[in-house]
Amino acid sequence: MNLSPEKKIAGVLAPLFALRGKDDLGIGDTAALREFIDWAAGIGFKLVQLLPINETGADNSPYNAISAVAIEPTTLHLAPNSPQDLTREDFDASVAEVDLPQLSVGRVKYRQVKKLKRRVLEKAFENFSVHASEERRSEFRAFCEQQSAWLPNYALFRLLMEANDDSAAWNRWQPQHQTIEKARTWLHDLPQERQALLRRRAEFFCYVQWIGHQQWCGIQSYAEERGVALMGDIPFGVSYCSADVFARPDEFMLDWFGGAPPEPYFKEDAFTQRWGQNWGIPLYQWEKMRANNFQWWRERVRAVRRVFHLCRIDHIQGFYRIYGFPWQPRRNKEFLPLNWLQMLQRTGGRAPHFVPRDDNTPENRELNKREGEEYVRVVLEEAGIAGVIGEDLGVVPDYVRPNLRSLGIAGFKIPQWESYNGMIIPGEAYERLSVATYATHDHQPIRALWEDALGHPTPNAEQARATIKKIALFAGLNSKIYGLDFEEGFYPAIMEALFKSGSWIA
């Protein structure tokens, strides 16, 4: 697809779980995404952006995935003949005891949805195991071979989760499971019958990923036929409780956790204001990754490239340096009331700081820039023809954005944050190599922000009103927003202003 910045395009960000279809199983899936692509193409949008599609853990957050490559099974469209191993009889039997209308009402009921989709996929796998043609079995074997860099370790991790109350917290598993070496020894020493059962279960997890691969690659082709590009999302980090960290612990710092420095903007979050954002992602051992030519990162980018035309790197400045915490997020409440000295006493003298180093000297800045560019170039090499977008928001060193632009990577423009000497910068001044949007996955939708500002009183009302006023000024509206109708006056004006900006993507 022609996605050159020379040609401006408009698009939409949508969480897949929210794209609900009348026949879904309680959550948005690839079938609903096809309908959404049709809608987008019909009104002239050329881009659909999604959140990460990696398999999630107990918190269901796509930014805290249990695998950097594996596809989340709930994204799959499951119905008779989808996958082709699923019969009408088996599908009906799987959903017979589920109140599907109730499952589809309100928020996603993740526990029920995951349980139901697992049961349906197990039925499909049973049929595949018994009835699949040799050609289809050969295709499955070929997929497993092609994905051998990560798939066997992932399947073992999923087996071990089931052996430990479905928990991904490998550091709390039974002692014989807590390292991949011990787990392999444990598996090898089991009776042959037990080994055979577990091998079959591991094959099931591989089968699910095969079906996911087929459906999502099909989505890419479907979007291309309709002239719509897909933008995927690669979080900078991966969950501590993931197959990746379990299988490759030497490539991660297991006692330092990534996040962002204190930010006064988040007035509703006392911890963020005082200490920063602690995401709990283990930091990278870049030297170890360099030793194997960044194999893990390359595989991760290839997985996204197989499905998406563009990939967005969340917190791309983390390649240059990232704020690290010497404690996990579950201990944040413990540290919230402490002063700096008390914190040091609690951590044995280790304090939150930028890793690998701060930017306090010219030498440090140059090293951070040079190393960050090296890592970003690895992403670009593997992305190939797929374009790379960098989420460069928050506290960003002044050398990062120019470096990204020199590499051809577009960054973000959030109009309400773009100002100079207290004045909102007009959209016409935005550089072409950028993405203009009022909200990312970290922000409220505009309508929700409007309701906070002008609807029922909320703790965030004052901040919401200030943000809405800035957006209104960007759109050429009077900052006195009272009396404006959202549907007729506010929303059309701000969208027109966004689309008229100089940015490549809006």
C-alpha cells in the first residue's frame, strides 16, 4: 500500500474489544473488525489503528501481555466453520449453557468470555486432531516450524500456567516450574502417558496460535482490498509475568521496572505526581540482546509486520532511556507516603532513576542518543516496508524527536499539548511527518472529556474544562465553550481543524 507521508490520510483508533457484532461471543473479534473496515472505507478513512493484539493475562490489559508474539484468543471469530474444524453441532453444544444475550450486554465479561472461547477452540482442536486432512496437518506443522523461535516456549509456559492455577506469575509457581530449565527437566521425568497428554495440550495452544495467524493475516488482505491500512501497536515493554521473561530471563533486568518520571498533569493520581508511573515492565539487558543480534526484538516486530501495514511503538523514547523503579507496582502504596530518605532506607539505597543513564551531561546525552538510535534501527530493519510510528509523548529528551525524524519515524501531535509561549500552535504549522490526534489509548475519548467538563460535577472537571478550551481554541472556536452543542457545534469544528492540520495522519 502507498503510505507515503506525501499523501495525507485520515483514520480512526478503535479498541477491538469494543467493536461488537450481533453474533459475537461477548467481545469484539476479527469478524467485527471486517465490518468496521467496511465502515471506515465507506466514509473515506484510510487507516484503522488497533491496540496490541497480544495475549493478555489476568488484568486483560493489552499493554501487559503474557507474550510479545502470541495472539489473544478472544480476538478470534468463532462460529460454525470458523475455524473450519468447528462444526455447527460442536459450536451449538459449546454455547448451549451460556446466556449469549446477557454475555453481550454492558462491559466485557472477560472471565466468562475467555472460558467460553477456550471451550469452543478445544472442540475445534479435537475435530482437527481426528478429522483433519494430511494437507491441513502439513500446514499446521509448517506454521509450528516457522514459529519455532518462540512458539514451543510459549506453549510450555501456557502448560505451566495451567499447572499453577492458571497464574502467569512464574516466580510464584511450584519450585520445579520456576525456570525453563527446571520445567523441561520436570516434563522429561514425568511418566510417558502424562508426557503424551501434556504434549497434546501444548499442541492445542499452538493450534490456537495457528488459527489466530490465519485469521489476522486474512484481515490484512481484507483491509488492503478496501484501500484501508492497519496500524498495530508494540508496547515498549512486556509483562514480568510473561513467556518471554520466563524463557529468556538473562535478557531482562528482573529487579528494575520501567515507567515514567513524576508528572504533575495527572492530578488525580497521587503516586504519579509524587513518584511517577511504575508500569512493572522489566527493563532490558541490552548488552545481552546485542549479543544475539536482538533476536527477541526482531521476532516481535516480524509478528506485527505479518498483520499490520504500520506499527506504532508505545513509549518509543524508552529505547534512548527509561525511568526505572527498584520495586514492583504492587508495592506502590507502600512507597506513596514515604519521603526520599525513607524510600532509600526501604530499598537499600536504590532510587528511581533513568536507565541506562540520565541526560545530565553532554556525554550521557550523546551515549543515550547513539544507543537509542541503534535499537530503533533494529526495529526499522525488521519492519521493512511497514512504516513505524513513534509514540513520543510525555517527558522526552530534546534529542529524541529530531533523531526519530531523521530516521523517517513520525511522532505525535496532541493539539491541546502543542503550545508556544502559552499560545496553541495552529495545525497548519505541524510538520508533515507526524500523527495528529486529540487522544491516544491513554486519554479519554473526546465525548467523555466533554461530559467531564460540562456534565455532572467530577473531580476532574476543572482539568477537563481547561483541556476542552484548548481544543476549542485550536479549532478556531471561542474558548467560552458553555452553550456550544457537542454534536452540532463542537465536534464537527474540531475534527475539521484536525484534518486540515499539516500532519500526515489525522
